[in-house]
Amino acid sequence: MNNRIFNFNAGPATLPLEVLQEVQSELLNYKQTGMSILEISHRTKPYEAINAEAEANMKELLGLGDNYRVLFLQGGASTQFATIPMNFLADGGTADYILTGVWSEKALKEAKLFGNTHVAATTADGNYKRIPRMDEIQLSDKPVYVHITSNNTIYGTQWDELPSFGSVPLIADMSSDILNKPFAAENFSLIYAGAQKNLGPSGVTVVIIRKDLLEDNPKTISAMMRYETHAKNDSMYNTPPVFSVYMLNLVLRWLKAQGGVKAIGERNIQKATLVYDTIDQSGGFYRGHADKDSRSLMNVTFRLPNEELEKTFAKEAEQASLIGLKGHRSVGGLRASMYNAMSVAGCQALKEFMIEFQRKNG
Ligand SMILES: Cc1ncc(COP(=O)(O)O)c(C=O)c1O
């Protein structure tokens, strides 16, 4: 299909073409039901099957067993910023936050509404261009949990090796890098992610939670805010976002067919290397925002010699069918988001465009 462009937007983001084609092929008549998936009641066998398969696929891809549940919720990752402290930060405990960008700052701000918090490390100095070293992290006395953001979408930084703090529950916002490469998911008590970057369309938020965290969610908070409610009802306590969960499941099937997380991780390294090498070999024409040891495989952030050139770059790239490259205002410059569904060909095209742009303007 040659009228597809290369979409480098940070999210909602590009989706696998095979998935879109499958959706299209069964849109009018889902599995001989005589209706579209968009019209199906969630209290039916076809939807229950989708929901169950999506949970199983997610656990399989993460290598998790029966001691975890996968919930499909609404409200975006932003709602999780509040739901997490509502469920776990009661009774005078303290929650520790490691600040690596605006999204972790927002998570902290919400937690402050519900209890005591402690900043265990921050790399705000230097505009979040790196991930803290382990020796910079100072936990509070007995944190009820530690919260991290595994990939910082705006700054283009990512934890290369994810931390672990022994028996202290570890919680991660993985909105922009879930399933991007292999990692020890069993080190986490809770992982959450809005789907619209690496998992599917917007409208569903995935929460992967260890079962022991479902045991005593406070009864004083609303049923919709308690993880326990959604786990007991297999994410169908209220009407779920049927279409988003259906598509998410197709993306998970696609990922399995690609060879799973290990294979996609290798491809993501190959893709990121194409662009980072171009930056590093440009003699300073392109300057990366992130420190080299904190570089993200998912979002590549870079500057040009001046803002005028940055504007021209984004405009001309768009004319060359490379869209969504304008950076976030808090970093400026350019950002190429290259989630799992972005092809090697897309990154190769970006590399060639960058080299040619430098030749003309350098
Ligand atoms: C790391 C991270 N966390 C949270 C969010 C907010 O997600 P949502 O829009 O689903 O609330 C984003 C959005 O870009 C993000 O990149």
C-alpha cells in the first residue's frame, strides 16, 4: 500500500498495517455475527473471548504467570497517576517518586493529593536529559512503593536497565515503551500504560498488577477507582472500550507473530541505531537532547543549529511523507517517535532525509 506515510507522532501513533487490514476485513461482519465489533455488546461470548485472549497474550509476552492480572481500563495513564496513590497510599505511609520528566512530575503531583511523598531522585537539572544513576537514588525509610517512568516520551530518555529495590513494591508508567524490549516484568508490582503508543489505539489503559496488591484496596474510595473491582469483574464492571481492546489484542497477536518481545527489541535497536548514528556522524549539525547512556529506543530527540532550520526540517520532512517530527515545546527541536509498529524502512527513510537535509543546509 504505497499511499501510507511514515508517521513519527508521539501518540496516537502508527499501527501495524497488517492489523489495520485485518480490522478492515472484518469490520462489517465480525466472525459471522452479522454485526460490527463496534456494535457488539460486551456481555457476549465474542467480546469475553477477546478480553480473555488479550489478558493471556499480554501475560505471555511479558512472561508473567498466574500471580498477575491484566486490567483494561479507561481514563488514560493520567488517571492512573491518581488511582495508584488512592489504592496504596493510605495510613500515613510514604510513596517514593523518581523524577525523570514532566510525566513523572504529574504522577507525583497527583500522589500528593492523597498522602506523603518523597522524591528519591530527580534529573530536572539540565532539563531531564538523563536517567539517574543507582547511586543517586535515595529512598525514604519504608516507602509503600517506588514509582518510575520507564521511558520519557518528551525528552527521549529511557532506563537502559530497569531498577529493582528488593521487597519495596515497584510501580512503572510504561506508556511509551511497554513491550519494546525484554525486561524482568516480575520485578514490578504494577505496570501501567496508555495504549496509544505501543499497544493500539487510544481509549484503553492497560494495568498489569500483582494479585497481592488487590487484597486490601480501601473500601472508602469509589468502586470505579478500586483495582479490586475491575479484577473481580474481568475489566467488565462497566462498559469497556470494546473496539480499543479488540485492536489491542490484534496488536499483541501481531507482536507474537513478529517473534515476540525479543525479536521486536532487536528491531528497535536496529531502527534507533539508524537515527542515532546519523546524529553522531553529523559533526554537530544534529545534536541529541539525551545523554548517550540514557537514550530512548522509542523517542529520538534532537536539535538543529537554529530554530529556523528546525521549522524548515519539519516542513520539508512532511513534504517527503515523514510526519509528526516536531518536538515537544519543553525540549524544542525535533522528535522522532519510533514505537514497535514503525518499520525499519521508516527509520531508513528518516536517516536518508536527515543526511540530505544536512547536505543542503549544513
Ligand atoms: C510516559 C507517559 N505517561 C503518561 C502519559 C499520559 O497518558 P494519557 O494521555 O493516556 O493520560 C503520556 C502521554 O504522552 C506519556 O508519554
